[in-house]
Amino acid sequence: MPNITKTSKMRYLGAAAGVAVALAGGAALATSADAPATKPRVQTFELVGKQTSSGEVDLGEPGVSVGDQRVVHEDLYRDGKKVGDHSAACTFTQVRPAALQCLGTFALPEGQFAAQSLLHLPAPPSVDVSITGGSGEYRTAQGFIRTVPAGETERHFTVHLQR
């Protein structure tokens, strides 16, 4: 069994879960299929994720093993105002060295979008997570979110949204 501390595991998984939070304050992404091709525009904005619940699912062997999960829910804030929420689940795909597949969905008034990343422990100081698609005004969402832990239950996100 690898030497993975609960703090490093929580920090790393929390970073992944918080990535999608940044999209909550995003601008509309609606485009027309008949519109002329133009160079994609990148919008960058900041969000803060504040964890409201989390849990661990211990499958298989006791302790950290392949298939174990960490599930996190966060409220998303922009300029101090709650703008949405998101949930993420990270699954251990390898234990030695540790690797986790993290998938998140973010719900905002304008629609939802998804993000994912393969993360490795120990956690780096920041993680870039790919935006993989969406619905509603986020149906053409592309780009990435840089997430930086700010304590045990808060994350800072810089969203780089291409539309």
C-alpha cells in the first residue's frame, strides 16, 4: 500500500473537483451553426469553490485500492456571490504510483458543462482540467480550468473558456 496521506489525497482530489466551478460565472456560449467561421474567442475569469460535502467510497481491499472514489460537492462563487454548484467524482485507477480519473459536472443558470482530468499523486500546486462539453448556453464549451487549492475546503479557479 502506498504512503498517501489523507491530507494529500484530499487536496489533490479536491483540486480536481473544484476545476469545473470556474465555469459557473461564464458568459453565454451560444453560437449559430450558420455563422461564418471566425477565430475562437477565449474568455478568462475567476471563481471560488467552497466545499459543502464530501465522502470516500472504499471498494475492494480496505484502504486505498483501485476503484475507490472521492466524491465532492461545492458551491461556486464569483465576486462573493453564489453563482452555481458542481459535483465531481475521482476514481483511483492506479495505486502505485497513484492516479485518479476525475469527472465533474457544473450546473449554472445558463446550462451545464463537464470537465475531466487524469490526476497523479502527490498533488502538484495547480491542476489544469479540460472542459469537455456542455448543454444550454455552454453547448460549445471548450478550454481548460486551472485549479489551485486554498485550504482544505476551498479552491480558486481560473477558467480559460473558448467559444
